[in-house]
Amino acid sequence: MSPAFTSGFRLFLLAAAVAACFSGIGYRLYSLQVVEAGELALLAERARRQVIVQPARRGNIVDANGGVLATTRTLIELGIDPQSVTPADKEKFSELARLTGIPLEEIREAAARRTTRGPSGFADDVRLVRWVKLHDGIDEVSYGKVLDLGLRSVYGNRRYVRFYPGNELAAHLLGFLNREETPVGGIESHLDFYLRGQEGWVESERDGRRRELVQFRNREVRPTDGLHAALTIDHFIQHVVEEELGRIAETFTPQGATVIVSDPVTGAVLAMGNYPTFDLNRFHLEPIAHQRNLAITDVLEPGSTFKIVPAAGALNERLVTPSTVFNCGISSIEVGNRMVRLPRDHRPFGELTVEGIMVKSSNIGVAHLGVMLGSRRLHDYASRFGFGEPTGFPLGGEVRGTLHPVRNWDGLTITRLPMGHAVSATPLQIHQATGAVANGGVLMRPMLVNRVFNDAGETVVSFAPEARRRVISGETARTISGMLRKAAAPGGTAAQAEIRGYEVAGKTGTTQKIVNGRYSNRHHVASFSGFFPASNPRVVMTIIIDEPQTTGSAYGGLVAAPSFKRVAEQLIPYLGIRPSDGSENYFALERDIHDHLRQTGF
């Protein structure tokens, strides 16, 4: 180019622009390397070095014999890094789909998802995708096979998942862990302090594929796994109870039902089941109402099962003997200086002894006993049997029921309370009261946990039976047991609970439910609470069925008592309970139960 066409001014501008660019770059380098060096180095260190939480394994929950009711499984959350996918990886996607059950198209779509919009949503806010989840969790064996494929872009993160081998078994007692790993109800919540363990942590580095670089580990605190809990629940007895609840549901389509089995001497709960129930492994798909433990959260008027209270009170105070006679054919009785109308019986009775009142379940008869005891003593005995106060059951959600103070009684309460009206109780409270009679008059606190132990099987915390108080004398308890034994024999209201060769003692209950403020003739609660053998009780059992649908009368003796018999007949050989009369019935039942055990896999 001719110098004539060269402008000195243009050369100056060009040189100035180049100098300015180099100056800016130099300033930026100086700023990065000197001024901001410390802060940027810290950011880089934080990005490279991480504190990695190491979760603790939650402890197991086992039954009285060591059978696992709740445990923790290790699963691998499988994912893919789209930025690391190689042609060799793509060739193996079909094999990956076969091993994991993930549809091949899903794997290919995940591998192609290389970018995503940032939180702003703007078109220019695009970010790289480094992780796409393929599977919520596969087992260790399957993950090992995935690793054998040699896929550079596919890897997994280990996590612990709570698992309940029995699904619905003892659901209301165990509780569960929700998706946030928070315990909800039952033993999971009650013993969370022992079960959850202590998380650990590692200060280390990860590579671009989020894998830990073990050689750069700095500090490490190892996790402490949780302790284990052994319950008083017996896996087989719980299974039998829940089978019976299924039969009750199929036969009567009730609103709800509860069966409780316990050891009267220790108060240990051997089984507790409710209908409806739910699957612990699929809790999120079940109605919340099904998660309620009806045995401790719902109340009912106990009806005739309450009659042991006035009878035991009058006998304990030596106001009557079993042979004392009352006129059960009258319609009113004098209380103080006024006449009070008596309740009606399900059929006419004339004169009955105290024993006859219990065997025939006369409402008029127990009203006589209530009047003889008087308001104060009747209330006190009801309280001593545990009505109107929590049982002390260790799980949360228990209600106390209702036992009104005497000052709030109306003119009819003195004759209605003895028949189980004007009082409300949970199924467990009714069960506990029967247990006190079976235990020689001593009220026990319901016991659910035997011990907490470590991996070596060593006991860390133990739980012992707890006697709350003596309710009645041993002599009175034996007398009441004799009456209840006749009630569960031919001629009694609970004849269908009788087991040949065994002394069954118990009391039925048939309660009219209150609907729109009045007792309904169509809505009933049928119940039976009893124990056996009567002379040396090994098992206490209570069956409550809310609104059974039946063509006949929903009496407790017809609806609930047969369930007692069916369950008891399976427990006799399992617990080794010998017949009271030396009959061969035990050996026939033993053969039947062994066949059942083989069929159910126990």
C-alpha cells in the first residue's frame, strides 16, 4: 500500500486499541492471581473437597423368638452421567436394560439429556446435566453385574431402605419410616433413639463422576449402626390373630375389629391386630385411617364385659357371696329415697344368684350390685380396674376413655354403669381389666418391648413386667374366674367359646352404639374377653367387632366368642397348654397346628 494512503492517526488508534486489550487482560490476570487469589482458591477447594455423610444402618426389630419384623436393606440408586457416555457404553445399553429391568428407551433418553434449563428459565441459561436417575434402587448383586459391564457413564449411590418382611404383619405396632426417613408411629417412633444409630462423615474429594477419591481422604468419623429391639410379640400368634381378623372381615364386613392376646402374669402383649390394616412397605398407597391402632385410639361402651367390675367389687367388699339371690324380674329399685328405673334384660329372669347374674349376663342383676356398692365405691372399683386412665401402653396415641366423676352422674348412672353404659373404654382397657382377674387380682401394665440389644446380642436396655396395683383380692379373683368359667360353658352367654377339655373363662358384650344421640337397635359392637385355662391362666384374649353385618342378632356370644375359640385352639399346641381334664383333644389340635405350620412356612 502506498504511504499516501496510510494514516498515522489510524495506526495510533489501532495501537491504542491493542494496548488497551492487553492492559485489560493484564489487569484481569493480576486481579485473579493477586487480588482475588485467596477467595478463588477457597472456592476451588470447597468445590473439590467435600464432607460426605455416611448414613448409619437402622437397627432391626425382632419378635420374642428373634424372627425379623423390620430390617434395613442396602439398595443402589442407579444413574447415568450423560457427559461421560461413550460409543462403547451405548452398545451395552441393551444389556443394562436386561439386567435392571429399565426400558431401553428410558436409558437412551437419559443418556441424551445433556443439558437443561437453569432456574431462571431463560433460553440462554443452559446448564450441563451430570446425573440422571435410572432406578430408585437395585440390590448389591444386580449392581455388581452392572459394574461388570464396564460402563463409564453408569454408576450408583448406596442408600439404606427400611423393609418389613411381613408386609401387613403387626403394622399398627411396628409403625414405619416415611419417605423422609422419619419414623411414624409404633415401635419405629417409640424406640427411634436406639434404632436410628449415629451418622458418620468423611472429608474427602470426588472426581468429575462424583466418585470418591479415597487417596485424598483427610478426616473420617465412622457411622455407628443402630441397636436392635426385641418385642414381646410372637410372630406365629400375630399371624394367627391377623388370619382371624381376615376371616372376621370376610364374614361380617364390620366397620372395624381388634384382637389382643397377652400373657396375664407379665402383661406381655403376644399379639395385637386390627382391621382394617395396611402394608408397611406400601404405606403411601394406603388410606391414613387404616394406620390407626384401634386397640388404643378408639373407644366404645364396654357393655357386658364391664360386669366383672360391680361383681368383683361387691364380692371383694363382702357385700354378697356367689349364692346371694336377687330379684331380676322387677323394673325399678329404691336408691336413697327415690325409685330408679332399672335397665331391661335381653330376656325375662326371675330370681338369680350373683353367679347366675354373671352366667346369664343380667343387666338388672348387676344394677342391684351397683346400687349395693354405692356410687363412690362403684366408681373407685372401675378406676382401679383401669377404666378412665391410660393403660401405660408404650406407643403414642393412646386415649384414656371416659369414666365420669360421681359429681357428674345423673339419676340413672348408678344402674347403667354396672352394665357397661355411661363409660367408654379402649379395647386394650377392656382387655387389661380381664387380665387383672386372670392374674389373681393384680393389674399389669401392658408390656411390648423385652430388650434393646447390640450386634453381638448383648442386652443394652431391658424392660421388666410392671404391676400397677392390686385391684381385688386373690380369693375374689378366683371366685370371679369360676363364674366366668360357667359363662363360657353350655348354658352361659359365651358357650361358643368352650374348648373341650379346657377351662375357658370369659365374658361376652353386646353394646348398642349411640347414633344421633340415642341408642340404636341396628348398630352394635360385639365383644368377648376371656382367658384360659381358668385355674392357671396362660393366655388372655379380647375380640372386639364394630358393627358386624349379620342376618341374626350381633351378640358377642355368637359373633366374637367363636373367634376366641378358633384362635385359642391354635395356641394350645403351639404354647404346649395341656388339657385340664386329661382328654386327648390336645394331641388332635397339636397335629392340626403342625400341619398349619408346615403350610404357612413357620
